[in-house]
Amino acid sequence: MNRSLLSIDNLAVHFETPDGPARAVDNISLNIHAGETLGLVGESGCGKSLTALSILRLLPAAARMSAGEITFKNDNLADFTDAGMRHIRGREIAMIFQEPMTSLNPVMPIGFQVAEPLITHQKLPKADAYSQAAEWLEYVRIPAAGKRLNDYPHQLSGGMRQRVMIAMAMVCRPLLLIADEPTTALDVTIQAQILALMRRLKETQQMALLLISHDLSIIAQMANRVAVMYAGQVVEISPVKQLFDRPLHPYTQGLLRSIPLPGTVEKRLFEISGTVPRLTDMIRGCKFSERCIQAQKRCYDEKPELLNIGDGRKVRCWLGQN
């Protein structure tokens, strides 16, 4: 897995506010190899979803991509027209959004919503597209799939709506699937079924997966590599086993220490003290320095770069680079 399917180079996304630009994504660089699963983790508001939306050029109207390049199959996506991006979305890069009830069209039957990418991208006749839609609904284990083509989203459970979203994303067999918190608000049993389904689809379809989550247990199950984000920056990148065995960045260490473990029911969980800095704050040194129990003078005065330290690992920390 040494060929980059998608490369993000110094991506910056900001919002204009009365207090100045809010740097929601602050010069991040990532790459995703063909066939791998890259986990993207961090607290809510750290820039994970905006990074995903930048790939598809679906940023909110108030957001601006102010710097950087996103390269897919050696093509800079910024050079594509809107029509060109519509050709890529759903066909070569697909996305499963966080909340299927707000992502699915409430006034369209699910059969049409799954068939539409086939009609749009592959120009299939309606009957053939609906036939394949039924096959995909069956593949993602919607009961009596053929009979549910005319059902509307509100007639389905949360788990079934999520399966419909997966079918919609997979129907054109994309090279890259972006899954943004795909199991949010699902119970543990349904969550396990959805993750197993995504793992099976990835293996059978030979696609790359960008899996966005704040749940480190899901990342441990699914990912080959992990990128950890904090306050709009990537602070650590690592193969998944090495990250969990020996996290390098103090923020990553804090995240892992805060996971409940067997036998800790009566013990107070570890918490990272302090709060995330405001996106408008101009911070002289490391963005995590005010919350870091290992911070030294240099951490407050100098910005660390994300440096390659070998063995597929990168870290944005003066301590981790020593």
C-alpha cells in the first residue's frame, strides 16, 4: 500500500468572524493509499468533518479553502469545474454522512435515492438502476429489499437508514469512501453490524476508506493508520498498532488514558484539563501547550512542525521529536 490515491497538502480552511479568521483547518497534510483504511480522530470541532467536506468541495457557504492542494489520482481537485466535481462525487469518491435522517431526502423513496447515482453517473435505464438498487439494499442486509424500494426514510429504523446511506455510497463502487461518524447514535449491536458491513465492503470492493470518528475503539478495529487532529491541526500520524502501543503526542496519550477499561468502574477517569483554544486565537507556540502536563518553555514560544520520525510515524511535538 505505497501508492497514494489521495493527497492533502497544507490544507487550510477558515471562517470570517468579527474577531478575525477562525482557522478551522490549519495547514494539514495527509495521504490515503489505495486499499487502506485511514482513521481520522479527535474531539468534536477539531476539523475532521471539514477536512472531509473539503475533499468533495462541499464546504459550508461561510467557509473558505484559503490554502493547500487536494490531489486525487494525480489530479488537483481545485482545478475541476463544478460539473467535473459532480462527475467525481458518488462515482469515484463517495461519502457516508453523520446523520442519515438529515442526509436522506425525506420526500423521495429510498429506491430512487440508491438508484439515482447509477442513472446519473452510469446512464443506466431506470429499470436496470432500480434492479441494482434492490441488489445493493439486499447486500447491505435490508430485509425484503425488493419490497422496500418505495419506502420513505421515516419508515426505516436508524440502523436501516444508515444501511441505505452505505448502499447509496457504494452503488457506483467508488475508489475512496469517506465515512463520517458512520455509527453515531446507533446501539452497540447495530454499530457492530454496520462496522462488519463496511469491513466486508472494503475487502470485496478493494476501495480506500477514510474513517472519521471520535471513538478510538472503532478506529482500533478498522484502521491501518491513524491521524490524530487537535484544534485544526494533525498532531500525530501512525500505524494503528504503534499508536495504541506507544502514543507519542501528549494529546494522543491523554485520549488513550481517558478510555474506560475493565475494572475502572469505581475509578475516576482521566481527563485532559483545560479547554480547546478558540479558532481565532493567535497562538505563538504549540496549540496544546496550555493543556499539556509535559509542556516546557519552548512549547509556548515555538510552533512545532509535523516531522517524520521514521517507521511510518509523524508527530507535532518538541518532546516526541527528541
